[in-house]
Amino acid sequence: MPLRLPDGKRFAVVLSPDFDAQSVWMGTFRSSSQTNLSRGEFGAKVGAPRLLEALRNAGITTTWCVPTHTMQTFPEAVEAIVSAGHEIAAHGVYHEFVPKLDESEERRLLELQLDLHEKVIGTVPRGYRSPALDITVNTISLLEELGFQWDSSLMGRDFEPYHPQIVTELNLESANVFAAPSTILEFPVYWALDDFPELESFKGSGLMQSNEAVLDRWLRSFDFGYERCPGGAMTITIHPQTIGRAHNLLMLESFIEYVSSRSEVWFPTLSQLADVWEYH
């Protein structure tokens, strides 16, 4: 593993919130439902403070991926995140569905994010996570062009950061063609380590998982990484409007308690992980 973790640390765990608030319903789901918008409001007014308290109690500082719509709509909540010492990464403007964007529009929205981050927070984000965890063939090269250092949208590894190679040509009867490895460092994610698709409730849908099933999956993944992938890292994606619900927060606290019982676990931000990456 080309991560040089701090002395005495064997494995890194990043609990990385996507603070979508209302933008996920407006952008990805294209919904104007007042009920859906109120779910985003819950994330900002209730979920985020609860999550901040849980992280503070555990002594964890992490990376929050925040759409600029959230930064402008709920500035007090974002200010509380920054004041608590957490990192803010880019996560779209209005939780746009990136695969539908042409190159010029994708570039425009990324440039707008950089501008708004600097105006609202006073810093330029080092990293990016695509809304809905999906990108175009142009995304990684645009991130390189605009000065980003890392991305956390892809699923090509599980416990090891890597430099992604974008598939530039799809061939059904011969090999696919890959671009050269990017200078962008990828911190992989995975749907099964994301609370929103597993725990969010949708009217008429029976897809919501039990807290017991999700917690068991997270713990098994952690145990595998800790025991078999020393020097590795695990990124879990959480959402204040989901994980902030009472039953889900109790599940998260159980996960944190279990992981924290291992003295050799490190809870960094994603940029702190990028700083200890050694490229071979």
C-alpha cells in the first residue's frame, strides 16, 4: 500500500458526509415536492448538528462534500462545519447529474464551484466528489485542468487509493481502450458503504435495508480491510438527512465505537490521506 500512515496506525477510516440538503431532490431527482424539500431541510437543521455532535464526541475530523447550493441556502450549517475544523470538498452546484452534461457545461459548473467556494468559505477545495457518484469521460481531465488534487467518485478499488485510468473507447468484440493514469488521486467509494441508497425511505419502495444489515456490512468490510489490507483506507459516504435520523445515528455511533476500539485506526480527512500518499 503506498499510503504512509502515521506511526502506530494500521488502517484509515474516513466518514465522509455528502451534505446535499435540498439540492439532491432538486438536481438528481428533479423534484419540487415540498415534502422532499423538507427532508433536505431536516438534513441541514437537524441531521447536520446531530452528526457534528457525534463526530465531536468521537474526536473525528473528516471531509464534508458540499454542493454550493447548500452553502448558499444553509450558510449557518456550513459555517458550523468549518468552525468544527472539518474539510469542505466540492460536490456539484445543485447536485447536477453529471453524466448528462456536455464538456462545456461540466467545465462551467466546476469553475462556478471553485468561485463560490472561495467567495463563501474563503478557500478553494482540494478535492471533488461527483453528485450521484457518476462522472463523464471528461471529468477527470477537467479536474486535472482546474487544479483539483483528488476525487472520490469511482469504485475501481476498495481499500487502496489509486490513479484512475478512464475508459476512452468501448469495444464489445475487442479490448477497451484506457487513458494514461491520471494525476488525480482517487479515493474509492461503493454503494454498499453509502447510507443513502441503503437507509433512505422512499414512498412505496421496499428497498430500505435494516440498520442491523447495514451495520453488519460496514463492520465486515472494516474487519476485512483492517486485518488483510494493512496501510489501507476505507471511505464511508453518509448524508446528514439520512444518517441524522435517530435510528440511523445510533447505528453510526455503534460503528464508530467498534472501530475506535482498535487503537491502530486513524480517522483522517481525505486531504490528509492525500498528503501521506506515496506514488510508486
